Amino acid sequence: MRELAGRLDLCAINTATLGHREAIGTVVEAVARRGFGGIAPWRRDLEGQDVAAVARRIRDAGLTVTGYCRSSAFPAATPEAARAAVEDNRRALRDAATLGARCFVLVAGGLPPGSRDLAAARRQLQDGVGALLEEARQLGVTLALEPLHPVYAAERSCLCTLGEALDLCDTLDPEAQGGLGIAADVYHLWWDAALPRELQRAARHCRIAAFHVCDWLVPTRDVLLDRGMMGDGVIDIPGIRAAVEAAGYDGLVEVEIFSAGNWWQRATDETLSVCAERLVRVC
Ligand code: ZN
């Protein structure tokens, strides 16, 4: 496993960690000033902005773009709405390419309103991702399927485990031609008894396109917006990172913390300093 001490250039900040409170330019400068090597912006950070200009600003600051967050939901109530979702995601994929992002993070989406058909949602996900794959390959941006913890299955992600995500990769990209992989987020995967085996499976085709860290607090007051800082919860982050890197992942370690009641209340520089210290000490 890589040593992170003195190597903040191997670490990145997902802008969600800072609560989307400041303009993207300000966040880029703060992340670069603190010595991080990368940043993962969200689409909401770029609303109304010239994406090429933001890309230049990130490059000029010396940061790489570890990922672009994130797709809108693929499952939809009608075929027309499903096609519209694919086209919306296609536009975001092109922005990811403009940013020079290593991957475009795909969050599957849950059940459409009124539906109880999880299998249909998963079929729509497969069709939608399949429709984007060729363009992703041409643009050189990996579509990174991010399985979310099963507690989100209804509202956010019909893709719940690393095993399911790798199955989808194998179905759509059986020859491992590139353009498709997974985003491994410790918050979503830590509980899964199959995780070591599935990470070994991911190694065969170098499927890991992103690695996200935070922690699972006990108790967790809100499964969406009460993620913990690394070291404050129960996830064996070094154990998972060791397995992720043994599976061939050589990208950056990205901090992604949604924390309405704690970290989003703090000053940007304070949060970044604590992230830097914890990455070295407990990750
Ligand atoms: Zn994540």
C-alpha cells in the first residue's frame, strides 16, 4: 500500500466535502493551496459556468480531476423519460471530458415514482449505461458505476453492491475494452462480506476508476448527510485501501463527506486541514 505521509499529491477532495458553499474557483484555489493533488467537482458547482474556463483554472492550479459527479437517475417512469435521462447524462459526460476527468461517476437512481419493479429499474440502468459507453470510450472518460449502500435502493440506487456493479461491467464490457469501471466508496461497501473477493475480481480487468473515503459514524443520525471524517467511525479504511490498491488502483484517494451538521458548518480551510491530517494518520 502506498505511503500517504508527505504525499498529499496522492489525495483529492470531492467538493461535496466542503458543502458547495463557495464558488468553484475559490474551492479550487483552497484545495490547491493546501497541497492536494486532485479535485472532484459536482455538476451543481458548474451551473452557469463556462466549463472550459473552469477546466483551465483547475489545470492552472496544478490539480487533476479525479471524477465528475454525477449522473442523474437512469430508471424512469416512461421510455421517453429514460431516453431524456440518457441524453442529460451524455451532456454531463461531455463536460467530464472537457474537465479532463478520470471518470464520470454514475449513481444509478432508484425506483421511479409509483414503481415497485426493481428489476425493471436495473434493466433501464443497464440500457442507459450501454447507450453511453461508446461515446465514453471515444472521449477517454471512464463511466464509473458507484454502488450505493442498500439503504438507498428505493430512492437513489438500484445498484447496491460491488458484485452487482462488476456484473454490469462484465455484461456491457465483456472484453474489458475500457470506458467502464466502478467507483469504490468505503461508506457504501465496508459492510459487505463479499468485498475482499469482489475487489480481487475487480483487479482482473482493472475496473476500479475511483476510491472515495469518509467514515461510518455510530450512531449515524442521517444516512445521507451524516457521514463522518475518516477516523471518527468504524470503517477499516486502511484495510480497504490496501485491498483496492492490491487490485491495481493507482489513482488518488478522494475524500467525500456529506455532513450537514458538522463539517459543512466549518470553515473550508479547517476542514481541508483535518482531511489532510486524517488521510496520513488513519487511511
Ligand atoms: Zn462516493
